[in-house]
Amino acid sequence: VCNGLEQPRKQQRSDLNGPVDNNNIPETKKVASFPSFVADVTVLPSVPGPCEPEDLIDGIIFAANYLGSTQLLSERNPSKNIRMMQAQEAVSRVKRMQKAAKIKKKANSEGDAQTLTEVDLFISTQRIKVLNADTQETMMDHALRTISYIADIGNIVVLMARRRMPRSASQDCIETTPGAQEGKKQYKMICHVFESEDAQLIAQSIGQAFSVAYQEFLRANGINPEDLSQKEYSDIINTQEMYNDDLIHFSNSENCKELQLEKHKGEILGVVVVESGWGSILPTVILANMMNGGPAARSGKLSIGDQIMSINGTSLVGLPLATCQGIIKGLKNQTQVKLNIVSCPPVTTVLIKRPDLKYQLGFSVQNGIICSLMRGGIAERGGVRVGHRIIEINGQSVVATAHEKIVQALSNSVGEIHMKTMPAAMFRLLTGQETPLYI
């Protein structure tokens, strides 16, 4: 199930909740009126925007000046405010580069002014292309679904796109930022900056292209978009209770333990911890591995999958992974460690209730890993967690199943969908794909 009308095999990502996940919906500014050449356009009520939907399917072209591109590192799902700050930072960087290039060119060309690159910005429901206005040579070509954010700042348009990672990178397309806190994982974002009198119109047209692409996708799968109103989806959500497997487990006093571990001064605790995943009832860290002969393993009191709630009275609930790792590293010179844990199996049980195929599942999958989750959707209510690897769907193991078959199994499932998942980092450790780094 794809974001647009095509799904290149190399992308290997499928969104099961529409064109983009809920945390990355492109945001555009509304304008009071459109230029005269589109004032008489008939806008379909279900696809608001400045363009005729049929034109977006074929593709439309805007004239613009290409100012430059820069690369940023970003968290997986930053807030819209942070996205806007990133867009402004990209504009500042590009303008600094332009100024430096202009000074250098002046020095080398005896005062010749720098000329901007005039481009044609092609927008369709499938992709965004940038063509040199003179030669019509393709300068950039991005699938529409890779655009994470659109910003129009005055007469400037910023397009932020996810970088396609090499196969050698982590399966969930995350890399550690050089010089950043240990364990802080970020994504590469390429930011293209353009100048145009139609900046707001361009941003709105791209936003509309996402909506049209999603409607075309629904039609291609035999679903009438008019049958799938937001109210109808909300009504279904409101009839479903949160799947309380986690809540019941955490509220059972038999599963909550206070442990005292003994260790030698200067000895590490000997554990690997990973994030419980966005969507957890109590987000904290999970014990993913223990070093043979280390204090944690020697105690015989801990098991893989246990969720650590506090260490020596310091709560870990809601703290970033890097902060939790730092607290554990700080135990090196202590001889006693007090842990509050909830005994949990390494595998999480998920129950999604989907009454009909026309209802969005509300999460996206990449090589078996859940990489985004729509707030308030049936998947969130069912216990789906971002960063988890899907192990089983409706009693069938999908550990060695191809990406396309996993997507097909999810897309075609109705009624109660039972899944088993575990943190992707834990899965890689348990299957020997990664070497544990004990702390």
C-alpha cells in the first residue's frame, strides 16, 4: 500500500494510513485569494486547493529560481514548529552559501554578478521534478511521498525530503549523528530552496497533490473516497476501547518488582537497553541483552524484555534513550543498584479491530519495522508501537517474509488483526545481526 500511485521497489516502505503519516503532513499557509489565472478553477469539495485535480494527476509546472540545497539532520517525527525552524535554518544556510559564492565570483570575474538558476517546478500526484528552464534537463526528481514538509516563507519555498539510505545502513533507515549524544538517532533530510512570486500557491498545490494521490489510490482499490468521511472514521474510533493488555499487565502488582543488585566498584552493569517505542503506555527502556558474567546476569533477577521504571530512585519514564543510558553508565563506581522493573515478555501483543477494508490501519511499515503511527487511529488503540519489528500476523510468522507480502497481509486483513512485535533493536541483537555494546 503506497503513498502515491507508484511504489518503486528500492523504497521498500508502505504507509497504511494514506499519503503521509500523521506527524509529517505537509503544512501550508492559506491565502485569501489566488492569482487571476486560477480564480475560475472549479475546486472539488473533497480535494480543496488551487488546482484542478485532473491537472495534478497529469502534472503542472511553476516557474521559480533555484537558490540551492542543504542537508539537515532531524529526528524521526519532529513537531511542526521544529520543522518550520529547520526550514528557516535551511534558507539561512543557502543564503549564506549564495553570498559567499557571489563574493568569490566577484573577485574572480571582475565584478560580474551572480545569476540565479531559472527552473521549472513540476508537481504531480506521483512526483516533484526540477527542470532547468533553458535546457529542460532534470536537476532533481523526488517521489511525492518522500516530501516530509513544505514551507512557504514570503516568496521562498522550502521542500524537505527524506534521503534514501544505502543498503548498508540500519534497516530502519536511522543513523547516529557524529558528535551527538550516544544513542541519539537522526535522519538525513535534504532541503531544496526556491524563490517564486507564487510561493504560497506552490506550497498549496503540493499539499493538494497529496490529497488527490490518496483519493486516486482509494479509487484504484475499489473504494469510493466519498464513502470514507472523517466523521465515519471518528465514529468507528469512538466505539473502540483502548486495547488494555499493557495497562492490565502494568497494574498487576505481581509484575512490578523492586530489585537490589550487587556489583564491584568500577564494574559496568553489563546490559543493553532499547526504547519501549512510541505508543507505549509508560514509555521507558527495555532490557534487550545482558553480558555473560556481568552484574545484571549474575543476579539472576532480570530477564530480557523487562521494562526498567527507575534506577536508584530516578524515574526513567519518558526520558530519551541516551539519558537513560547515561544514568546506567553513571552506576560504574557504585556497589549497589536498586531497580524498579515491570517483568515483561520480550514480545508485545497487538490487537487491531478493523471493521472494513476502507478504514485506515494508521501506521507505516518498512522491511517489517513499524516506522510511523497515526495519533488516534485504530492501530494506536490496538497497541502498535513505533520502532517495533513485526514478528507474527494472525498466528503466522513473518520474520522471513518479504516486505510486499507483509504489506499485503495487513492491507487485506479485516476484523480482529492479531500481531506480535518486539523492538527492532532487540530483534537484531537476538538474531545476531548486531553486536551488543554493554553499559
